[in-house]
Amino acid sequence: MPEQHLIRNWCVVAHIDHGKSTLADRILEITHAVSQREMREQYLDRMDIERERGITIKAAAVTLQYPAKDGKTYTFNLIDTPGHVDFTYEVSRALLACEGAVLVVDASQGIEAQTLANLHLALEADLEIIPVVNKIDLPAAQPEKVAEEIQQVLGSKPEEIFFVSGKTGEGVEELLDAVVRRVPPPSGDPAAPTRALIFDSTYDAYRGVISYVRVVDGSMSKRSSIRMMATKAEHSVEEIGVMAPDQKPMDELGAGEVGYLISGIKALREAQVGDTVTDAKRPAKEALPGYREPKPMVFAGLYPMQGDDYPALRDALDKLRLNDAALIYEPETSKALGFGFRLGFLGLLHMEITRERLEREFNLELVATAPTVGYRVQLTNGSEIIVSNPSDMPDPHLVERIAEPSVSALILSPKEYIGTLMELCMARRGVLDGMHYLSADRVELRYRLPLSEIIFDFFDQLKARTRGYASLDYEPIGYQPADLVRLDLLINAEPVDAFSAIVHREKASVYGRNLAEKLRELIPRQMFDVPIQAAIGSKIVARETVKAKRKDVLAKCYGGDITRKRKLLEKQKEGKRRMKQIGSVEVPQEAFIAALRVGSEEK
Amino acid sequence: MSTVAERAQHAASLAPAFGVYVHVPFCPSKCPYCDFNTYVGLEPLAPAYLHALVCEAEMWKSRHELAEAGSYFIGGGTPTMLDEHLVASTLKDLVSIFGAAEDCEVTVEANPETCDASRLAFLREAGVNRLSIGGQSFSNNVLQLLGRRHSAEATRRAVREARAAGFDNVSLDLIFGMPGETDAEWNRSLIEAVALEPDHISCYALTIESGTAFGADVAAGRMPSPDDDVQAVRYETALDVLSAAGYRHYEISNWGLPSRHNLIYWTQGSYAGLGAGAHSHVDGVRSWNRKNPRAYAESPTAMREGEERLDDRERAVEWLQLRLRLVDGIDLNEASKRMGRDLRPAAEALGGIVSIDGDLMTLTRRGLLIENEVAIRLTA
């Protein structure tokens, strides 16, 4: 067991695409943790989706041996944190497992919103920050300019900033020496009752739950009995060890150490991120601070394209939940879409990933309804309900008031785009909370925004309006009352619950018009006129008509090629089968998807 | 008053027991909308190709019990661009193989610019008794848009020449709905067509097929797609003008004295298709040849590319899909029997699109325009 003063627990935090994973690859090489033969890009990103999207979803820890210039060999526990706003809580837990953070900034991009957000989290966790300008090998690199931004934000001295290239390896060794010098060793009490923080858990089909832990006080050993302080679950340690970078079993993990823990837990719910592991026989009095239940922010209905896939979807969700503790779901029925589930997600990315995994890993074809947030609805009878499905919103006369979740958003952008960004935020009902210059030409904007206004296309809009230069991060800040109404969509005079939405009263008409217009474009012409109406209560705010189909094929069927005609008809029949039948109207899959992209802005 | 079954059989009963389709894959130029199996500049192959047709005919005759041919249809392509002597001698050979019923219909397709008097007279003399002229439009503007090389005047002349050559069964093909064509131009085309008093008129909606010049133009945004609503209006104009002129509407796209050969197709009848890419339906098997004319000329009896034998259910579905095109209508009893279920509820759900009179179901004016939809709904 390494002595505490020779341990350094640290992490790398960065904005997406600032080269964190590549830098981690170089560190693995320099410390010979991975042989040349085993090396592959983004070594620590284990899921396919992580590699494809270039983002880290799950935290990972790796234990490295680093022979420093002072002649001693240090044990590095390098913790890779998730890199997306949906996983802010997970990031904050991972940071708590560290004493220091390497803050990576791209030499050509400069400080971005996530850099700042992560920095704030790291400062809250009281970490020693080592600022690093990365990608200095790029032709467009402006390391001095970026260093100035860092000084401005962090108050660092110029000599405290490191310049590296994760690609070429330049400057990486110097950085590691700085980690030894500047990151303090852990200071837990080895004699106190055991307390270990779970900063991530994954599910393995063969071994059950694998938790990544930081032992804060005391120690944990093989076969000891442990207790999860939040969930109260008790288990016996089956295996304990470090990631080097693959699992290496050990007999014991002492105070200050980071490693993995396998204890026969079968579901991630029982080993929640943020929970404290203690010794069941000699339990700690108090858990480590800051645990909270995963809280879904965004909700959507997921329905199988083919009704008979419902059991398959249920099984897939049950399996997925084993390795995604944040995923919650319950059965739901839609008049339009049949049997499905309402799912709660940490955010939009979490939703996309979940859907992608369901389709890819379980081979399901799904229809998703528009994502929505959870509204707190105060009823006239005094009770309060949470509405996460627009069609569950009670009639207006039963509603006293509605509050919606809001977020504090941090936007960083070159100053020339401030005008357009303010317009965007205003259109999304944002309230400016503050603005200051990071450097002469880069500005930090803080806005309070309703979460519902940013879950659709806010990020895309932000990028489009700033030619990709602006960056965004946000955190939930509770509920705000708002004047909201339920907008219903009627196809052929029948309300279609899957298209209902909760929108701000002032924007409801425009939203309704945009949605009706979009659906008019997407619903193929039927044998009769199909009216499409948007309504608030009984008031129709928009009306479009899909005109009846006048003609199909009047072409020549030449030279007796009957086979071709029959195949064409078969194909058309198949196309019909792939549509959802709503009343007597056939609605294609794309209509549901496109409805997700309908905004509430005037065109 | 005829019975329902008789009325439903009216046009269908004119279909011969067996017919022969001959594909001539040569054209003087490729029209930008055409996706038929035709080639420009391949005419030197013609003698060998025509000889190969006869070989294939002999193969059919030797392998199958075939009724005496009640129709021949020499299509393409532009059969009239070939030496008429060659065409006539090929026809003679085919008749010696398949025979010819007493009232046998022998059609040759012709482009107006190839209809000179002596050629037509020769063909008529050789036994051709029906000429199908691809006039397409009587607006020179539309003809140009369609990439046709002839003028409206050439079509008028061709019909006159055909009459002079002794053809008492002349058909005229028209295409409607070309982007750029106006309602007035289409109206005039119909009126001029009627004024020529052909015995038969076909009207087809321009359809953009992939793999054609128009297909590429539409895909690249150089040309708009034909407008469904415009084409619907044009079709209704055709219904009005042609019925007012006394042409009997017997098939969705066809008016006048029925083409007995084409009736074979709509009644699931038997036909041998000779030539590159030709389709056949003999002894319940649909088969088709590979498309390459050179390969065909070399080995006409080894050209089969594919075939299919439909099961009873598929056959019933196909029967219904085809028979719906015949304007006389469908006997619901017979259709239900073939489909193995009562079609009446499905038909009754199509109010305004089909009309039901006792057991006879016919497409309404609206229904004619969406026959595919009706076919899908009745056979789903």
C-alpha cells in the first residue's frame, strides 16, 4: 500500500474537444501504464458511443506509477470525468475524489463555457488547479493569448501555466512533475472508521456492479462487510483493486487510495454515485457530504414503432437500468402511439444516448415524443402535482399556478455575437443575470432561462448564430412561476396526445402555427381533406389542411411489365404499414420526429 | 339490360386467349422521359435482332401449348424506323409460328416522323391492321419540352397517311402534365386529337422515372416535378372532352375502340414477350428477358433474367389490381371469391371513390385518379 504522501489524486477537466482524452493517452504512455501494443486512441473512453461522439459519459479512474525528478515514485490516481452538462453532478463527485485538477484549455479556442463551469466545480471542491494550454502544436494556436485569459480568470501567475501538446507529448512530463509538486497528498485518517466515496458505478453482465471509489478515511479490504450509507444496502467485498489501467485485484485499499470495488450488487440503484461506503461492523457516524438522488430533468415518451415490440422495449429498459442509475421510466399509454414508456433523463444528451443505445444494443425501432420538462402544478384544491407529460396537464380551471424548472446558463462568446445571443436568449424568455469581459474580445453572459426553452434547439441556435464560437453550460436553479398553457393538436378533429405541448401563453399561437404547418408538410395527402388544428383549450389558434390526394399513378404500364406494377403497389403497402394510424389518418414516423424541432419563433 | 357479370365482362371479354408482344429496342433518339429499354444507334444490329426474335418465338412454341395468337403488338422503341421489309418478313415468320386468329389485331407503334406513305402502305399490306402513333401533344411548345423531334403538323400528317394507307384502326398517344404545359395547351391537344378522328386515344400522365434525363433534372432541381393537382385537372379535362366526342372510356388511360392486345395485360391473360427486356406471362408464370439487345441477338433463347409464379393469394391481389383499371367495373362477388373474403365492407368504406350498384363496383371520377390507393386498400 502506498504511503499517503506519495499519492496524488487528480483529474483533467476541459471543455469538449479541448484534447482531454488525447492528453490522457500520452500520460498513460509516459507512465508505461499501457504498452505500445495495447495503446489505442481515447483509451479511457470505453463505450462505443463515447468514442464516436468524442465525449466521456462515464467517469474512469486509472492508477499510474510515476518516477518523479525527485527520485521517488509516486502513485497517480488519474480520474477522467464526464464531459457534458447533463452529468454535472457526476463530475462534481469525481472532483471530490481528487485533491488537484489539471484545467485544460485549447490553445486555439481559448476558455469556453464548460471550462469555466468545471473550474467553478473544481474550486468548490477546493482543488489545487493547474492550468494547461493544450494543442500548442496546432497552426492556429495562440498560447499567449489563451494564457492571458487564464490569468484573467484564475489570477494565475504566468509561470504557473503549462504549455503542452497532447498529440506530440511536448510538455507533458513537466506537467506531471508539477502535479507531484503542487497537488497536495491526501490527508484522510487511516485509523478512523472507513468512509469511501462512490464517484462512479458501472454494470458488468458477468460481475455485477463495479463501483469506483475513493477511500477517504480508514481502509477497505477483501471479504470485509460494507454498507452503503444512503441506500443502507449491505454486502461483502468480493474483490477490490486498482485500475492499472485494467482491473488489478489488491488485498486492501487504504486512506487516500482510489480503486474499484465489486461486492455482488446486482443493480446500479444500490450503488449510487455520491453514496458513502462504510464498514458494516464499524460504521462511520456521518456520510461524506453532498449525496443526492439522480434527478431527471427532461422527460419524453418512447414507443415501439411496432406495437408487438412493447415487451422487448420493457426488457431493454430493465437491462439498461442496470447500468444507468439515472434512468427512470414508467409505463404510459398514448391514444396515438399505443403502449410505451415515459422516461426521465438527466438532460438531452442523456436522452439521445439512451435512445441510441436502445435502438443499437437492443435493435428496437422507436418513436420518441417531444422532450418536456417536469412542471410543478399547484391545483385549486391545494394539492401539488408534477406534470411530465403535456397531456397530463389538468384543465385550466383546475390549475392555480404552474412553476417550471429554470437554469442558470453560462455563455461564452466572442463579443461581436453579443447582440444576436441576447436576442436569442430574450426570445427564449431569458433574464440577463450578468455579463463581463473575459478578455478584450470575449464575453461571459449569464442568463436565467426556463429549462424548457433550451431543451429543443437552443444549443444548435447558439452555435449557428455564432458560427460555432459560442459555448454553453448550465445548471438547474429551481422552479419559477410562469404563465403556461397546454397546446393541443388535432388531426381530423381528434386531439393527438403525442403532439400536445406546454408552452408559454404568449408563444403558444406561434408554436401552434409552426407545428400545424410542419405537419401539413409531412402528412401525406389522404383520400379526404385532413384538417390540422392547434388549440388552447377550446380556442383554435392555427388551422391547416392536408388537401385530399387528387391522383396517384396514371402512367403507362408498358409492354406487359405487370411485375413492376405489382411490386410498386407492394412497396406502397409496406410504406403504409410503417405509418402510425391515427383515427383514419396515416401519419408517418417523421412527423413525430420533426415535431421535436418545431420552435416557437416567428418565421 | 345486361347482367352485372356481363357488364363487368364487357371490355374484358374482348381480350384474346393469347397474344404476342415484340420489343424493338431501337430509337432515332432517346426521349428524356422514356425509361423503356431502347437504344440510339444500334440499328445495324436490326437484321440479327429480328432473326433472333423468330428463334425465341420458336422456343416458346416448342415448349408450351399456346392458343392461336389473337394479337400481335410490335412496340418499342420505334419499329417504324426499321426497314419495313424486314419488319414484314419477321411478322410473317411469327405468324407462321403462333398462327393468327381470324380477327387478329396486329399493332405497330410509330413515331409521326417515321410515317411516310409508302412504308405505311407496305406494312398494311403485310397484315398490320392497327397503327399506334406517338403524337404526345399538339402543342409544338410542349413537344419541344418533351424532347420530341416531330411537330404537331407531323402528327396530323401521319394520321392522314395512315388512313390513306388503309388503316381503319389508328390510335393516338398523348402525354399530359409536362411542367410548362398550360391547361389551354392540353385542351387544344385533346381537341385536335379528336378532330383527327382516331379510333383510339391513350392519355398518360407524364411520370418522372429515375434513370431518365428528366429523372436527373428533377433530382438536381433543374426541373420541377409534375404537379399532381395539375395532372388531376388535365385528366378530368380528358374525361370530359373525350366522352363528349363519343370516345368510350374503357380503361383508366384509354378511350375508344379497345386495344385487344392491352386488354390481355389487364385481364391477367397469356402473352409471349419477344425481345430484349420483354415480359411474358405463359402458363401462370411471369418471366422477363435480360435487357441487352446485343446479347439477345446472339443467344435469344438464353436470355431469361427472372421469373415468378404467384401463389393463389398473390394472383388474386394482382387480378384485382389490374381489373380495377377497366372502367366497366368489377363484380364484387367474383372479386370476393378470388380474394377469399368479402370485399364489400372495404369497398363500402370507399364512399365517393368507388360506386357500388348491386354487385358491380366501379371507380368514380375521383376514384379513377387514385386507383392505386383503391387497389391497396382493397387488397391490404
